Amino acid sequence: MTERLDRIEAILLQLSERQDRFQGQLEQSTQQLSERQDRFQEQLEQSTQQLSERQDRFQGQLEQSTQQLSERQDRFQGQLEQFNQQTRQLIQDTAGDLVSLLSTLASDLDALNANVNAYIAQSNAFLAAEQRDRAEFRQQMVGLQTETRNILRELAQRRQSQNGDE
């Protein structure tokens, strides 16, 4: 039985050694795992910090850009309102002048139309008078031609009669 007990003790001793080695390995693995977890936690905290800083910078840039855009929009809106006001004022200022100018233009066109109509009537009267004068002139010329022929005929007859008398 002592042998058996020695064997059991040897086995227990081996088990105890194995347990001690396993315990050492377990503690070493736990230590390594803890160190890895600590490094990961530090990296995670650094990454989170960097991400937070980037987000803060982006937020600041976004707010600045939004502010600048808002200021530009306000300036543009002011310029647009000023332009609209100037346009309205210009229209109001020139509306009376334009109406007056158009009235004067309409009156001038009416006067010009009356003058043109009078000129046309005068030209038509002149043309009618000229046609009468031409017709009368033709009649006078035909009468003068007839008279000239008669005189020439009479002269020719006198010459013949003078030539026949001689």
C-alpha cells in the first residue's frame, strides 16, 4: 500500500505541479490579456479623444461656415432689397416723365399726321391745278400750231400767187 500511496502522492504531486504551471500560465495569460486590454483601452481612449477633437474642429468649422453663409445671405438680401427699392423709386420717378413724354409724343404724332394730311391735300390740289394748266397749255399749243400752219399756208399761197404774177 505504501507503493500505492507513493504513486498517489507522485500523481498528486504531478497534478499539483501541473496545476501550478497551469496557474502560472493562467496568471501570465491573464496578465498579458490585462495588458492588452489596458493598451486597447488607451488606444480606444486616444481614438475617442482624437475623434472628439476632430468632431469639435468640424463643428467649429461648420458653425463658422454657417455664420459666414448667413452673413453673406444677409448682405445679399440687403443688396437685393436696396436694388428693389431703387428700381421702384426709379419707376416712380420716371413714370410721370414717361407719361408726359408719351403724351407729348402722341400730340406731336397727331400734329405731324395733320401736317402730312394737309401736305397731301395741298399736293393733290397742286397736281390737279397742274393737270388743268397742262391741258390748257396743250390746247393753246394745238391752237398755236393750227394758227402757225394757217399762217404758213397763207404765206405759201401768197408766194405762189406772187410767183404766178411775175
